[in-house]
Amino acid sequence: MLTFNGSVFMPSVLTLIGIPGLESVQCWIGIPFCVMDLIALSGNSLILVIVKHENSLHRPMCIFLAMLGATDIALSTCILPKMLGIFWFHLPDISFEACLLQMGLIHSFQAIESGVLLAMALDRYVAICNPLRHASIFSRQLLTHMGVGVTLRAAILVAPCLVLIKCRLKHYRTVVISHSYCEHMALVKLAAEDIRIHKIIGLFVAFTILGLDIIVITVSYISIFIPVFRLPQKEARFKAFNTCIAHICVFLQFYLLAFFSFLTHRFGSHIPPCVHILLSNLYLLVPPFLNPIVYGVKTKQIRDHVLKICLDPKHPDH
């Protein structure tokens, strides 16, 4: 790597330090992270297998669950192998191009997951508020378009961040990233050049995806609960609310951790780095871990088929 006026010119290799301040205990932190990832991979894979092989589950909500599971598997695969390499095997180096690739994939899969959660909220809105038209509205064609749409949205919005870093930032103050994975602002802050345009683009992408999605999801659930609480029968109110509770739990944990990580990177200089990075890691690891558990417990059709697989040794999915 060439140096210029104390800065590094176009570094070929970057160094991820893991969790700043907790380097001495990272090997132990990696154990629960690994367990969470194994549960996430097995749980989401099980949901994918069940939805694929059970024709009765080829319905919009279950297809969205399968999309969410596939996204979670991809997200876990992007982050954890390198993270455990840092924690357990002291392999902190990563090539600049691999860092950009990891950053692009992580942010893209986050955006896709947000889009799938939005689609699930809209599905619940139509299913509860306009059930007679649900089947005609959420047709197989619409599901395909929604899947392609959330994927293209993620790629189109994340790509400029990658291109700007690759083409615009040439000089870096350091090649050491105080993080355990390649995150947009963590990488941009290494630059010895003006990064205002990168901050603006990052804010625009985040609020275009997370901000818009959280507004639409919130409005959808408010629109659901207003007529639900007007139902005269207490049992009907409980049944309608119960169909949404799993989605609300996933929605809250995903967006609360997302906004904490996002805002801390930009405005949280007073927050200890170890707290920030640890919660940023959990932001990526907790949703893939919790989603199959929450939906496996709360979705009766999924739960019944999981029990059938576990209890019936002759089940075809064995």
C-alpha cells in the first residue's frame, strides 16, 4: 500500500478489530453468537422445507415467511463466518473488494428484509380488513412482483454507496475498522477526504427504506386495530389481534435495533464503542434467530407441520 501525506492511498487490505474494548473476551462472545446462528440456519431452513413441500402452505403469508427465512439465511452467512474468524482464529484482515462486497450484501439483505416485513403487514391488513378480496389481491403474480420489487429496490439504493466509496475515496487515515463487519459509515469514516456526500447518501438510503417502510407498516397496523377494537365479540377481537402479534414482535425488534445502530453511527459519539458494536452485531444476528422461533410458535400451520416432522419418523421431509 502506498502512503501519501500520512494517509494510505487505495488500501488493498483492511483490518476488522471486532468489538473495541472487548478483544480479550471475544472468543467467549463468539460462542452465543455461533449458537444463535446455528439455530437461525436450522430454523429458517426448516421453514423453507416445510413451505416448499406442503401445498397447503402455498399461501401469501407462508410464502412471505419463506422469503424472510431465505433472506435471514443469506444475512447470517454474510456476517458470521468472518466474525467468528476474527473472534476465534485471529483473522482480522479482509481485502478492500471483499469488504465492499460484504457491506453491499449486508445492507441489501437488510433492505430486502424490511421490504418483506412491509409486504407481510400489507397482507395482514387485507386479510383482516378486506378478507373476501384477499385471494384476488394477493395473487401469485403480485407475490412475484413484490419479491422482485423489494430485491431491485435494495440493489438500486445500495449500489450508489458502493460506487461512491470505490470511485471517490482514494486516501484513508487508517486501514483499521473499529467494527466486526464492514458497515457503510464505519468504512467511510476511515477516509481522509470530505465524506459529506457519503453521509447524505447514507441518510437518504436509510430513510427511503427504513423510514418509508416503518411509516407504512405502522399505518397498516393502526388501520387494522381501529376496526378490530370495534368488533362487538371479545373472542373475535382476540383472534384478530392474535394473528398480528407475531408480526408486531418481529417488526419492533428489527426496527428498534436498526434505528439504534443507524443513529449511533452518526450521532452517538457519547455511547461506548463496545456497546454500539455489540448491539450492531445483535441487530444482524437477532432477527434471523428470532424470526423462525416467533413464527414457529405463533403460526399454527407452521407449528403443526414442525410437530408432524418431529413426531412422525415416516414423514416425507425426514
